[in-house]
Amino acid sequence: MQPIRITYNQACELLSIKRNTLRELTINDPSFPKAYKAGTTRQSPVYFDYAQLIEWHKNQMQSLTHSKMEA
């Protein structure tokens, strides 16, 4: 089964973050899902796998909930 591709803007909307925050996550967070380009040119659109984003977000929420319980 092929992954569901979502655009950069759709990923921002899904995660309720700004484009700059998404860019920083892709650079600085090794656990964040990798983006992939739909072509080889510089202007090729960038996509994320929907299922990977949902899984990452779920793990982030669990980790926040867990750390709040410990405090």
C-alpha cells in the first residue's frame, strides 16, 4: 500500500504549527519523519507520509503526558 502524501502546508495545518517550526523540526529533531521530494528539481514539491506524522505526533503527546505525570 502506498503512503498517503501530504504537502508541507497540510503538515503544518495537521500539527497546528507554522512553516518555520516545521522546518526546524525537520532539521533538529531526528525522530521527526523525513520529508521526501516528488522530483529531482529544486522546485519539486516536498511531501510527508501522513501515517508517520500521526505516529510521531502521538508519541510526542504521550511523552508530554508522561513527563507531566512525573512532575
